[in-house]
Amino acid sequence: MPRTRSKSHPRLTRDAERLISLANGLNASGSLTEDRFWETAMSSLVAKLLENGNDAPIDGALDHLYQTNLGAYDTLIELVENESESVVAMQGDRAWQALLVAAPIVAWSKYAIPSGGIARDEAEILRVQLQAHVLAGGAKVTLVPYLYSIDQLPRHFSELRRLAARLADAAVTGENPRLDFTRLPETANLLADTRFLVACAAVPRGEALFRWQEDSSGHAGRTGSLEQWISQARPTISKLLPGCVFECLLPDAYYVNCRESDRRVRPFGIRAAVAFLENALKVKAADLHATVAGFGEERVDEYRIAFTRGDEAEVAHGVVWPLYGREDENARPGPLDEVVEQLTQVGVNEVKKLSGTFTPEYCEDCGAPLFANAEGEIVHAELPEEADTQAAHFH
């Protein structure tokens, strides 16, 4: 989850107060026996709220705990995510445990990164590869024939649970899920972004879901599954992402992979920006200067990287490097060191790090984030008029 949450303090409902009490109890628990008591009560309440499409008490409890007890916040968010992405589907008297699985693809390109429908034969190839190399032998799986951008994924816990339940039924019965893609929002046109394949896998309750669980191979099994997934799925994914450089992540539980893709896309954003500027401005990476500044309300929530051509004052382009979870801007090495390392790797050697924390500002007209130039002034990133934005593809 992003580290910034709402700073408003709405009045808590009775259900929100109950969730806070249960999360605090579980966080303070001293035994697995006590853990199970709190978890059972909390799971029951969260499931009821999600089934009713009532996210407000959950959001209110999370906002409160994020500001008062991070340990209890972690406890509650983990349970809510599990109740959202994991459901039980019945087939007669047999219970199937189903899990929503995300297969992120981190990509960058000079052109628009594609999203949208996947041809049925290509979707079937990906489904077969997912079942053969990632999921346990007895798993049933359905794959959504759509390449999602982050903007098109469900935004609310209850919305995700409805999707998981629908896909779980399809996986168990072997039918194609009926989903309406016509109302999905437009995809933002970014130089670097993540695309998601979404599937649902189901196994008889109590059985292994992933291939690495079957032989208890743990991390080694995950590595082997990732290698096979990349090898076998990449040709099909290449057809879906023409003209893109991309990296496949191991298909895994929905929320953990959303967070992992958020982190993994950040270096791609820097690479894409530098390659774009090399072509647009007809310069080499070594000719670019970067200014890195921390932005946030009470602490650094993101670094904004401003690029200029040499010592010019005007910021030609900017990249945002958000911080997630408990990433500590004061750690050494920390996220700032990683930003500088990524800039160095792509050939940007002149990097200025500004001290202090700047208040996040955005353009009132276009909503774009504003950046700090080398003098610490907050400005809009604007390409020079002579920039060639139609330059040949950089890869």
C-alpha cells in the first residue's frame, strides 16, 4: 500500500470501531490460540462488510490505525486483502479455495504501452502456461482475456472480492467468465508503466495452490517457476506489447504483486525518461543533469527527479519515485541512494540532491506534478520548443 493515506478524521462507525478493537487485540496477542480467536472474529466482520459492498468502515479503520498503531494497521490490511482476493467456491458438496492471481508486466516504451482485450487463443496459451509452470497440478484456473493497466483494476476491496468470486466460479466450472470491459477507464499514457494479467486459481480446500508448495521447494521453486513463465509466456506477451521493453514478474497473489510491481516500475521510469530525452533533445545521457528533491507533507513520501539539458535552468522532463510502506528516507543505503544509483547506471552523472522536504504541488491546469530545479524553485516540466517528440523509437 502507498505510505500516504487520508489525513481526514471522519467519525468512525460502530463497525470501524469494532475492527480497530479487533486489530489492536490481534496485534497484542501472545499466542497462536489467541491469534485465531481475533482472526476469526475479524474475518467474519470484514467478509460481511465486503459482501454488502460496504468499504467505508474498513477504510475508516485503516486510516485510524495508520496514524495510531502501525502494527495493528499491518494486521488489518493483511486480513482485508486476504478476504478480498481469496474466496471459497462450492461445487456440489465440495469446497474449492480460490485465489485471485496477478501476473504483472513492467514495461517502458517511447510509444503508448498497449492495454485492452486479448485474443481468445492468446489468452488460452497464457492460461495453459500459468497452469503448467506456476500453479499446482490439481489447480483449476481461468484467465481474464484482458491486459489491464493499473487505472483499470478494481479500486475498492469489495469490488475486487466480487471479481474474485465471479472468476472463482468460472475456474471451478470451466466456463468463460462474463465480464464487461466497456466501462473501464482510459489508460494513462506513460513512458513506463505496468500491465497486468489477472487470473483466478482454485484447488480443493486444503490442497497446494502453487507448484512450489507441492515439493516444499520454497524460494528455489519460485525461481524455477519464474524462469519457466518467462521462457514460455514471453513470446505471447511480446505480441501484446509491441515496441516495448518489458520484464515479467512471477504470477502470485493479487495484492502482493500489485505492491511489487509498484516498486519494480520505478527504475523503468528513469530509464524510459532518459532514453526519451536522448532522442527528443538529441543529447547523450551524460549531457543531462538531474535534480532530486524529497516531497511530502510531514515526511518524504516521494522523490521527484527533474531533468535539465546541461546547466540550463528549465526543467525539460520529470519523474516521480514514490515511497511505499515503511521505506525510510533517512536509511543509508536508502531510497535516495537507489535513485542516484539508477541515474548513474543510465549515464546521468551530474546529480544534485536538494536538502529538506518540499510540499507536493501540481499544475492547476493539467494536474501534472511540479518539480524542483537546481535552485530549489518549484517549476513545471516543459520540453523545449525544438524538441523532437516524434523521434525514432529508442529501442
